Amino acid sequence: MSQQEIASLFDNWNQALQTRDPKQVAALYAQDGILLPTVSNQVRHNPAEIEDYFVHFLAKGPAGKIDEANIRIFGDLAINSGVYTFTFADGAVVQARYTFVYRWDGEQWLIVEHHSSQMPEA
């Protein structure tokens, strides 16, 4: 597995956002995946909770882009952390720090941990 292949996992996730289908986004997370989302105080612990978050997030029409990526691979685990920016349908822009932790399940890389927090400084 190369850094480029891990980087492409964000593109897959961002393309799933563009479908506006929360089930397609949630399907990229492992059954035991955890989401610490950008625009909710509630930690999401399972596929149903993750899907629920994306119902509300996708209603805003988000499109993401990576500003800085730092990719490390440790066997069946890979981490992509850095900064991304979301532009929403209403023109709002939010820059956030992110960490995606992926685990290879023997067939595909799935998100086991996703932390996203808005930049603290104006």
C-alpha cells in the first residue's frame, strides 16, 4: 500500500459526500468505527450514529479539499492527518483539522477513527 493509495481514500470519501447519500458515506466506516465530527458535539460510535450525523451534514451540501496531508502506514493501519477545508452550498467555508485512521479488513480500507475539529484561531 502506497501513500498515494491512502491519499485516494479521502477522494473516495469526498465523492461519497457528493452523492448526498448518508448510507454511502457511512459504508466507508468500519462496523466499530468512531466519528468525532466537526459540527456536532456527539461522538458517533456505530454505523447508525455515523449515518445520522451525515444526514444532517450532507444537507448543507459540503465539498471538501485537503490543504495539508500527512500519511503514515503501519501494516494493516494507515493514518492520514492534516487540514481540510469544506465549502458548503450556502457559500460558507470551514477549515478543520482532521485525522482518518484506516484499517485493512482483508478486502478494503475502512475508517476506524475519524476526528475532525474546526480550526480554533480566527
